[in-house]
Amino acid sequence: MTSDEFLEWAMTQPRRYELEAGEVVAMAPERVSHTRVKGLIYRRLDDAIRTAGLACEAFVDGVSVEIDEDTVYEPDALVRCGPPLEGDPVKISDPLVVVEVVSPGSQGQDCGEKLEGYFRLPSVRHYLVVKTRNQTVIHHMRDEFGRITTRIIRGGPITLDPRGVTLSDFFPPS
């Protein structure tokens, strides 16, 4: 299945799916802790963008990221900068920041295939893998020379591009 065929099909389905190398992959139902963290991250991203006055937009899940003709992911949150998207698209091909909140069954894919896939997009500068179980954020960052560095963050702020977007408090109070 191609990405366009997949998206057309997925729009008619009652459940959520992703496309990995042409194969349809069902997404598991989400736990409450997952949705709380995802929502909090989206709000933090949106607030930071607004405070900095940037021409960017934060999205919470539901918007697909097309990696290539046969791979489409649906991250938990993302940031896209530039002119507003025209029409009412269901896919974005130029995110700047991508966030995945790890579910019990998704860690391998989030830290493997998706890590490699998201960084195939030239626009991606930051990929955050958020682990609710131990309240850790794995921050993969691509610099202006194309080098990707990784930090493991257990507290404190994370500064993202574009300048002015700083995040902290990824996890709701216990």
C-alpha cells in the first residue's frame, strides 16, 4: 500500500493505524497516563511557541507524518514551522519537532524504526521519546551539520529549535 492509498483507507477506519514499509500496523488503545502526558506536552509546546511569537504550530496526535511513499507515522505531538498549511491536509512532510510517548508495546519501534524514519526527513531537528514509566525523555537532536546527538533527561528544561522553545515539566504531578 502506498502512503496515499493508506491515508485514504485509514480515514474510513474506526481505529488508528500507521504504515510501515507498506504494511498496515494497528495502534493499540492508549492508557490514561499516556494521554495525560501527550496532552501536557502538546500544551507546553503550544504555550512556548505562542510566548516566543513564532510562526509555528503544535499539533497533538491525529496528523500523520509521511516519511516516504510507503511509511506514514502518527506521532503523539509535533511542531511545524512556516506558513500555515493550506486546505485541510491529514499529513505533514516537514515537521521540525516530533514527539512519541512510549507505550508498553511501542518502545522498540519508537526507539528504532521511528528514530531512523523521522530523521530521514530533512526538516526534523528534534525527536523526543517520552517514557512515562520512569519519567525520562530521550532527546535526539540534529545539528546544522547533520550530526545527531542523544541526551537522556530526567529533569530540567529542554531547549528546542526554533530558538525560544523551552520545555519542562513533561509529566503530570503524581
